[in-house]
Amino acid sequence: MKVVTVVGNRPQFVKAAAVSRRLAEHAEEVLVHTGQHYDAAMSAVFFDELGVPRPALELQLGTGSNTEQTARMLSALAPVLADERPDCVLVYGDTNSALAGGLAAAQAQIPVAHVEAGMRSFDRAMPEELNRVLIDHLSSLLLCSSAASAAHLRAERAVGRVEVVGDVMVDVALLVQPRARRDDAPLRDAGVQPGGYVLVTAHRPGNVDDPGRLGRLVALLLALPLPAVLPVHPRTAARLEAAGLLDGLVAAEHIRLTPPLGYLAFTALLTRARAMLTDSGGVQKEAYLAGVPCVTLRDTTEWTETVEAGWNVLVDLDTDAALRALARPRPAVRPPLYGDGQAGERVVDALLGAHSGSWSAVTGRCTDERRRRLPGPRQSETL
Ligand code: UD1
Ligand code: UDP
């Protein structure tokens, strides 16, 4: 079996770390890096630290609007897929790189396997929500992190085969967190003590692109009652600079700004933080796994199980709510969520299983019984 895997963003390099080496034992993988993230601190460091195989192709297509990026990637990926002629295309998550990989493949009638399928924030203002929905509905194999995401796909009548495999980021976190917990160097570098600081990340366009919202984010950070380490995402760095808000953060004694960190240093800081403040998807999950309470700087999340378990509170950019959330006691229990660290193996098994017979059930013409048997539109849905 030959698989073209399309990656391009920081969290996808982490996800590929759980799958690529295992996949190489059973199949030929051609790793294509769109270049959506290109700084060494946003890209190369993850390949180096996590042993992700070097990409066979680097397309260097970063920067620009979502539409421009996706269009450039589609144009570049079509000839790559025509040359490589893979048996399937594998994509992770919800970024422009994942949508471009999935759509280019579907248009070339190559089956698509989507890892982290079925996640929903139900907020179509997020570019990621549009990407996820589109990828899920063009994929043949929908590999889910949780039962809830599989239920979303069923509710939407997605036509691909749905399998709950667990979360591939959990595989990587479970391997790295125990080691990172003993690594004091990143705490020393940031000048913080175990349990005596919060770790912060923020990069969602909904929080940083609008100067008014960005001002609220900065006000929230300035109001924090303990030291805060903030590795600054390049989108956020650019917006803070443009809005004239960077100097106030630099001047604040309790805030330590750093460039984006490698996975090992970031995980070391995460595992010893008093709490995590973030608008990242992946980091909410990693905080839960590390037993670190999370305060999410959004009013929705795809990782609802972490909220239901009491370890994650959604505060949007409300400073009072954030301070209240930080003062909460830790929940007593932390049930296992999102799998057992073996998701990468299940992804490979699912790909091999699909290749050995049933891709045809969900690609090409409508031969799938499930699709034929779908009920027609309800009365209220007809014009
Ligand atoms: C993208 C994803 C988001 C994901 C995030 C992970 C989409 C729609 N968004 O958002 O889902 O959570 O990656 O971090 O795909 N830049 C650099 N150097 C880099 C990368 C980016 O300077 O290495 C700057 C560029 O000016 C770029 C901007 O940051 O235009 C935003 O990058 P982009 O990849 O478009 O979006 P993210 O905010 O990173
Ligand atoms: N991460 C990192 N260094 C940082 C910030 C995040 O290694 O300075 C890792 C983090 O541990 C997680 C991933 O990057 O594995 C999350 O990426 P991001 O928050 O950019 O994207 P999202 O998950 O929101 O799509």
C-alpha cells in the first residue's frame, strides 16, 4: 500500500509522530509538507525531537489568507498526487493543509483517511470548523478520537466508514510527559518554580485578529495573580506588534514571553504548571493528560469531555471568570479519555484493513448500501 500523508502545521507534526514510523513498517508513506508552518520553531524542531521522518516533498506554501493558502495547496497537490498515484491520502485534523490534501485527493478519486474525524465546535465562524466538516464529508475512512466524535458523524450521515481509534496526540503525550516531568531546564530558563506559574498559549484568529478582542486577552494576562509563561505563536506576535500591545506585555514583571517552544520544552513546562490557559485544541487535551487544570480562552470547545470531567473551564476572554477558574480546586478523579496511547497502531490497522478490500465501498459511484438507504428529505427540508 502506498500512502501520501499531507501535513503542514505544528499539531500535525505531533500527530504524524504517532503514525508515520509504524506505517513505514507496513506501507510506503510519502510525507508531503505544505509549508503552512515554516519557521524552525514551528516545524523543523518537531521532526528533530519526535523522530518524524523527513518530508519527501516540501511545497513551501505558507502565509496568506485561508482561501489563498488552500487554493495554492490544491494547485500544488494535484500534480503530486497524479505523479505518486497513492492508494490513499492521509490527513490529520482541521487545518488548511488537511483540507487541501483531502480535497485534492477526493477530486482525483483517491480515498481519503481522516484522523481526528468528527470533532465539532459547532461554530462555523472558525475556519477549522469549516475545514473539519468538509474533510469529513469527502473522506472514506473516518478515524475518531472519541465516541462523541463518531456520534457527530453518524448524526451528519457522513458516508465514510467510522472507527473510534483513540487520539494519536495522546500516544505522543503519554510517551513524552513522564520524561518531560523530570526536565527542569525549561523551568529554569523561564525563571519559574514547579507549581508556581501558569503556561499560556493563544493563537485563534477569533482572539488575536480583532484588536478589541486582543486587548481583552492582554488585559486578562496582565491581571493574572501568578507568573505566566507565554510562548508566542507567530500570528499572535504579529497582531500584538501591530496593535501596539506587545510593549505592555514585555514590561509586565509576572509575564515571561518566549518564542514558540519545541515539544519537549513545552511539555516540561506544561506538566509542572499550576494551570494551563489556552485557546489551542491540542493543548486542552495535553493538559488533561498531564493532570493540569485547563482554562480555555474560548466559549466553545471540541474537547467537551475535558469540560464534563471538570478539568477544563471555558471562560472566553472574561478576566473574572478566568480568575475564578484558576482558583477552583482540582477535581478528585481524572478518568481516561481519548484512548490508551495505542491510537497510532489502530490508525495503521484501519488503513491496512481498508486497503485489503473495502475502499470501494465509499468511493467512486454510490455503491454503498448505507447511502442508498438514507431516508429522503423530511417534509420540513423540502422546498
Ligand atoms: C493554523 C491553523 C490552526 C492551527 C494552527 C496551529 C488553519 C486555518 N489554521 O493557524 O487550525 O491551530 O495553525 O498552530 O489552517 N507564521 C509565521 N511562521 C510560521 C507559521 C506562520 O510567521 O512558521 C505567520 C504567518 O504570517 C502566517 C500567520 O503566522 O500568515 C498565520 O499562520 P497560519 O498557518 O495561516 O495560521 P495559524 O494561525 O498558524
Ligand atoms: N506546542 C509546542 N510548543 C509551543 C506551543 C504548542 O510544542 O510553544 C505543541 C503542543 O504541545 C501541542 C501542539 O503544539 O502538541 C498544539 O499546537 P497548536 O496549539 O499550535 O495548534 P492546535 O492544537 O490549536 O491546532
